[in-house]
Amino acid sequence: MKAGLRRFRWVGLLLAPIVMYFVVAAIEYLREWHDERVEQERSRPIAQELTERTGRIQMGDPLEKVMLLFPEACKDFTGDTGEVVIPGFMRSNSHCFSVSAGKVVFYSKRPVKTKMICFPPGPAYYFRRAWGRWSGEADERMPATLAEAHAGMERNLQDWGLAQIDAIKSEGELSGQHFGGGVGIRNSQGLWRDTPLSRHLQELGFTRPDDMAKVILATFWCKRHDQPYRLKERAAGYAAYWEAAQKAVDEDTRRVESAKLKMRSMMMGLRLNTGGLSSVRMPDRTITSIRARFLAPYRGGVFIAARNKTGTGDDDFNTEPCFFSSEDNMIHKVRVPGLEDCSSVVVAGRTFWCTGVSEGASVLLGVTADRRVKVALPEDDGLPQLGLHDQSLLAVYPKSVYELAGDSWKTVYSGDAPLPRSGPAPQLNGDRLYLRDEGHGEGRKRLWFLTIGNGPKPVSLDQDVGVVVTQGPRWENAFSYGATESGDLWACVGGENDRFSLLRKSRDGTYSIAIMNNSVEFTSDLLGTNDRDQGISVSAVRLLHDGTILLVGNSGLYRLKGRDLSQELAFTNTRQQIPFDEGRKALHWGWDPCGVLVLGDDSYFISGTYGGIYLLKKDGGGRWAFKSLDEVLGEPVTW
């Protein structure tokens, strides 16, 4: 028994140093983990500010705007096309803007996938750090000079890490390393805090932690390749860069304040009346279905031009004909004999028009109640979009516009500037041609207009209004518009993840704001706030013959007459989760109307931008109710 205890004692004595070794390493690891958590909490406001800045960038914005908001960003470009990567302050993700021809075309938030130059984790690493700290030796992570930082990197980097740096042929290639190894250097060397190394680098002229990390990594590469450090040149370059960036920020702030003053004076001062409302609940949906882009009364029902994606590009879509029959209260897809595919459809007067391909040739076909006609297209190359000028048909090509007069075409416009491909049918009102593109990824559907004879190229509404700045409002997105006979334009803008606004552009070119960020009052926060939000979320506009403006949105149905805005109905359940994959997943779907027709005194036909076509009418008991029309379709019809 005593012999066994003695053996156990010797085993314990032998294991004690090993156990203590791992205990010390574990304690040091936990200390670092705690420090990182504290650092994350300190940087959380910075991360929130980063997210706020990211939200100011919209599809189609110029590269200069991105670099103005994110001067610390890393560019990877060939010419004017490439990516702008913005570091995630939590180390786990980065924000990336894809840029083509100098314009933002895509945004993503993704995990960091850069090459990593890492300090090797492990018990030995943490034990050495703890021992150095407890014994009073220099902490390897906390050098006091640039030379000590380089020496620490050479001690701690594994052979493959040093070989990776040695293989980099030019200093410019280090940019892709900054948010991998660079973030590690910035955090591990305590550059965010007041440390001996950060004070040393500040004395050299580097004031920002990110700049310090770049300098450490860049000069380490220079050391390994026997290149001069050029510290004064680098410090001067960073100083000039940040000075210019600050001037740009100050100028942007000036523009924002100027825009606020202008918008305040643009408010129309509407009177809102919401008394005696009836509430209508939208039924739960099962699918998103038809995305209507044009509605017109036809054959006692409603003609629908449904947008159909044909590819992955922004302009890869066509419009296909559908018909709502008042006889069975159902929507039917329309077949057009003689056409292999429909490219663009519209109703002008009492004629349904469709372009497509027949036996390999481009064809324009017109259908009335009693006859079918084929009309030669004005150009042989490609299929045009079909649009309207009052009751006349337009053929809109990328650089020309024609109007059908009898059996012949007359030229309305011909120029060098390309016209946007419009989702809704292009509309010519007076001398102004309106086109609303389909945006990118179902967002930022801009409204454009071209003044025939005066404008060399189309102009978007958000550019023309002159008050859209980096902080808002988000008027790059237009859901619906209408033009009066006198030439006034009304447009519902905003939406998606932002609030809605209603703008009027008078014939003389002046703008007025009827609704701003869901409110009839001016909001100094250009994206709106919850406390100033009056819930006037309207996205579809229809101009009625008596001068009344009918407005519909996810919040309800309104009528605008003069300066009086009256809400007649309130809608609920217009934000839903549509189940799919046998109920295991759900699609977050929102109903934002983009088209509305008055079918009678107590009946409306309403279509949604992202699907959802409804008949809104009173039931037998006099109560308003929604009837979904696009979840179950009738049998196809032939015209």
C-alpha cells in the first residue's frame, strides 16, 4: 500500500509541471479571449457606424461616393471595374461592393476570405506570453518600436508565413493581406489603444490604427526584400489622403444641410384625414406569383402585362399577356397563335399589341375583338419595347422611338444616348418620355425621363430632383408614376427597406413633396423616424378623371384632392412569411402595390410589385374584402 502511494506521489510530481504548463497557457488564453471580447464591445459603435454608412450606398452610385464614405476601403480594380472591400470591425466579415464601369452594381456582406498571416496559436505560444509578462520580460505582442514589431513577426510567424511574404513580388500585392494579417496586427499589437508601439507610430506621423497596421506590414515586406521604408513619404501620403477625405465629408455635410432646407420649402402641407376607417385584412398567401407591370381595361376585364425574367441580367426580361375576366373573376394567361415567344405587350385603345418571333422573324401583331393584323416593325434589328402615347402605340428601341400613325411609323426620337429598358410600358406625355427600369436584384427601379428635342440623354428622377444625398432620402426607387394632361408628374418613390414618399414635378420643372417618409410633414432625418412616421405608406398612384389622385400602399387606400389627403381603408397582414419547402422554410414577402384600376364604385383591381394581384370589393354584407387572383389561375385563353 505504501509502495503504491509512493509511486503515485512520484507520478504526481512528474505530471505537476505539465499540468501547470497547460493551466498557465489556458489562463493566458482566457485572458486574451476576455481582452478580445472587451475590444469587440469597444468597437461595436464603430461597427454600427459602418453599417449606417453602408446603407447610404445604392446600386448605380459612382465609385467616388463609395470611396468618400469609406476612405479606409481596399480596392481591387482592373480599369474601372472590380471590387471595393470594407473591413468588418468584428473580424468575421467584410462588406464588398462590386463596381462595373465606375458604378456600384452589387453589394454583399461575406466572411473574410483573404490570405491570412497568423500568429500560431497553441499552449507554447500562450505559455511564453504569460511567462514573459510575469517575469518582467518584454511581451512579444507589445513591441515598443517598428523594429521590435518586425522582430516579433519574424519570431512568431511560421516558415510558411514568412515564405508567403517573401513570395509577394510587389508592395501593392499586400493590400489583400491587410484585412487578414492586417486586422490581426492591428488588434494584437494594441493599435486601437494607447500602447508604446501606437505612440511610437504616432510620433512617426501615423495617427490611425488601420494606417499603422498597413505600415507595419508594408515595412516588414520592405525589410524582407531590402527595400527602403519611406516612412516620411508614407506619413505625408496618409495625411494628405485624410485631409482630402475630411474636406469631402465636410462638403457632403454642407450638401445635406442644403438639401434639408430645400426639402422643407418643397413640402405641400397636406391635411391628413384618417377618421372613420374600415380595416381590411389580406388573406395569407401561398406563393408570390404574377408581377404585373401594366394594367388596362380591356374586353370588359383587365389586361395585365406580367414581367417574366429570362436571364440573370438586369435587362433580361420580357412582358407576357394575361387577362382578368369579370365573368369568372379569374386571371388567364393569353396565348397568341403565330408567335413563338412574346417579348413586349401592351393595350393601346381597343387593340392588344404584341411583339415576338415568328418563323425566325421579328413580328408585331395587333389583336382586336374582330381581327388580327401584322404590322412591319420600323427597324429590322431586334425587337422594340411597346409603349403608349395617349391611345397610340410606341415602338421603343435602345436609341430611337417611333409612333404608329395608321399603317406607318413616324420617328419621335433618334439619338446616341441609350434608353433604359423599361419594366412598365414606356409612356410619352407631351414631349416627355417616361421609362422605369427594373433595377438590380429587384431593387432601385429608377424612373427616367427624356425630353424630346431638348435633352441629349435621359435623366433619372432622383438626379433631377437635386436633393438626394448620401444620407437620404432613398428616392432612387420608383414604384409607380402617372402624368396629367397638363404635364404634371406624380411619382411614388422610396420603399424597399425605406419609407415611401410622393413627389410632384410640375410642367415648369419645379418639384413639390406631398408625402415624405410616410408623413405629410417634413422630417429632418432624411430616412424618416418612427416618431414622425404617420403610416402613409403609398406605392401606387392612379390619376382619375375628376382630378382626384388615387393612392394605394401596404397601409391602405387614400384619395388626394387639392391639399386634402383622406385615408378610406386601412390594410393589415400585408407583410407575410410565405412557407415553402414543405413548410420548413419561409419567404419574407411584402405587398407593395404598383398598379391600381377602379372597376366600379366599390371595386378596385390592385397589383403588387413583387407579386400579389387582388380584387378589393365589398362583399354581400357590405364589408370590404380582398380576393387573391394570382395564386390560382384559370385556363389559358387564345386571342
